[in-house]
Amino acid sequence: MSGPDSTAVSVIVTGAHRSEELAACLDHLGRLDRAPHEVLVIGRDAEDQQQAVEACNGDVVALIDSTSRPAPTWLDELTAPYEDPDVAGVGGRIISGDGSAAEGRLSEIGRLLPNGSITMGFGLDPGKPVLTDHLPHGNASFRRADLRRAARLLGPQALSEHRSTTLISLTLRAAGSRLVFQPSACVAAPSTEFPPGQNPFSYRDRYLHNRDLVVMLIEAFGWRSPYAARFARTMLRRQQEHVRRFARTAVPRGADEPGAGPASSADSWKALLWIPTDMGGVAAGFAHAARRSMPGRR
């Protein structure tokens, strides 16, 4: 690529479940200031996504969800950081469609923390491009060569996971590549703090979040990396807060006190249910990664 203006971008639209969502996404893509080189529409099936990546012939492959609504300048802004040949991927800001304000620290946008946790904050605007450790689902792009390299390292199953963008990003970072968050490359979409359909306050989804994060850390950095073990220790320490919450809410209250009654007693026990949820997810992540490491499983 000689520069961002000459960069051909293949756009893959994933998760086309509802025709009205897809039509709106394609309409916005058709009104971009800069037209994509090609647009491929697929579901979330592993084989479909793998084939789409292999079929693309643009210099850069952009991955967005059918719920994303790119701004007219989206592609111009998304490709600007590729002037740096060391940049393997660029992600953009996601403006919440429900009008809710983005939360988080500007210094922790898309970071992998030393304790193994990952931060989001992809709705924040730092006012300039910043380096990150992973890119947002629904508004990410990679150089085609780097994306294919990551897919080969991870195997075809990687692209079937709802956290495939995070996993690919971490894999490229582990290999020394640079990833950039470009806040001016905007799309409007539902919040991506958790993948579509996931609720951080749901037992099931918290279990899946912890399981998938352990798997991603091991897949990207290997078993010798300390990240997965540090995350497990971090989660173990956090269980003390669930115990403290139980202790606070389980204390009997007088009949005239706020929150007294059977409902408050039931809520106090719910705090303890987070312990098997959190740690069960961590344990399942190590077990899943171990199975994936077995010969012939990739």
C-alpha cells in the first residue's frame, strides 16, 4: 500500500440475522464518502467467516456487525493510521445507539491489564489515535495479510467465536504488531462492552465471559504466559467481595427497616452464586484451552 488514499478495503458484514438491520447497514455503506473495494455479507458461522476472509482481495479487511451504522467518513478515518507500516489493525469508536454515555478511563481504552483483565471503553473519545491491545467488535479492521496470518495460527474455529476480533487482536499484539484505536472512525451501534446478547449481570454470561477470556489469553500468548494465571488469581481475590456482600445483606433486619423480609434474604444468597459462576468460568476456560491444545483438535 502506498498510502491510505490508495488502500483498497474489503468490508465483511457479519451477523446478518434480520433483513431490516442488514438493509440499514448496507445503506450506510453505500453512502460513504469513500466506497469500499467490496462488501461481503455473512452470518456468524465459522466456515462462512473463514471463507470470507480467504475470498477478500482488499489491502485491508474491515469487520463490522449488521447492527453497525458507519459515518460517511468512516473508511477515510479508518485507513489513515495504515500509513505506518507497523500498524496491523485499526478500530474505531462506537457511539451507542441508545444515547447512553460511554464510561471508562481514556488511558484504558482496549487494554490488556497486567492482571489479565481486558478493558473496553470503545465509546470514548481521546481526541487522537491511541495504541491498544485489542479492537472493538463491530468496528475493526486488519491488514489482510495479518488477518490471514492470525487466522492460520488460531485455526478455523477462532473466527466462529463471538470474541473473534478480540482474539485476533491479542494474537497480533503477542506477535509484536501495533493496533490503533481511531476515535474519528465512528459507527453507531449497540453497546459492545459485552458481545451481542450478553449481559454482564447474568450468571450465564459472566461465566462465558470468564471462560472465553482465559481461552483467549492462552490461545494468543501461550501457556507460558502469566496472563491467564494472573486473571485466575484476580478473580479468586474478587470473590471476597461477594462474601462481604452476603455478610452485609444476610444480617437480620427489623420489620420496620427498609428492605426487610423474604426478598432481602433471597437477594443475600444471590451474592454467593457469583462465586461458582466466576470461578467455574475460569476453570472451564483452562479445560477448554487444554483440549484445544491437544494434537488434532485445531
